Amino acid sequence: MRKLSAQKVSVRMNISYNDVMKDLPFGQLYELFIAVGWSDGGELSDNMKAGFIKPWIHSTLVVSAWDGDRLVGAVRVLSDTIFRSVIYDLLVAPEYQGNGIGSELVRRCLERFPGSGWLVCTEGETPYFYKKLGFTGMKETDTVLGIPCKYFANSTE
């Protein structure tokens, strides 16, 4: 797989959003993972290919951003729709970043479950992005624990 060009696209783009389709096109979604650096573009095992789209299909909400028939952004949410909602896998193609697409994807999620408490696990520079959208740090007494996914358990990152 190739890494997509990071050349910026004009702000005058005509982006459409879809919050119905969860079965996003595998090839385009995988290219998006490569473009944002979440995959090295190496060959996926048959097991990974078969399971790659399942988390999206089984999510409570998937919102995707399209420039014509090209997938340029997506986010998925797991939620009980009342008390807790968790954002996973917010991706925007690098050449489309900085144009409000990520913010719009998150805004549409928050709008769908407006009374819910929201969580997102993030690192690096991205907490700033979420704080601009109203997210705040957890209380010092809160602890987030986890068990790594078997597909990423051997990762050193």
C-alpha cells in the first residue's frame, strides 16, 4: 500500500457527511489508516482483513466524511446512548486536516447523544483538539485501566 500525499486541499471543498453507513469500503478505510500513520501499509493477514471492518459495523455510531466518492474522514462511537459514549478512531486524511472536518465529525457525534457523558483516549498533541471541542481532563481520582487488543499487544508504542 502507498502512503497518500499530504498536500493540503483547498478549503472550498464540498464535503458530505454520512451517519448511516457503517460498512465503510475496506480499501479506502485502510488507506486512511495508512495516511494518518496508524498502519505501516504492510500486508494484512487474512484474519486481520476479515476483522478490520467489524469494529466499525458493530459500533453504535459511525460518521464518515466524503469528498465525492472518496472517504476522507471517519469516526466511530460506542455508546449506551444515555450515560456513556466513547469516541474511537477519529481519522482525517492529512491533506484534508485543518479544514474543520474532524471537528464536524465529533460535533455530529455529540449531537447524536447530547446528554451522554463522553470519553476519548488520546495522546501526543491531540488532547488540545478535543479540549477545543469541550472535552476536559479526568479528575485526579479517576483511573482508566485497559487490556491491550491481541492485534496490538506486541506493539512497543
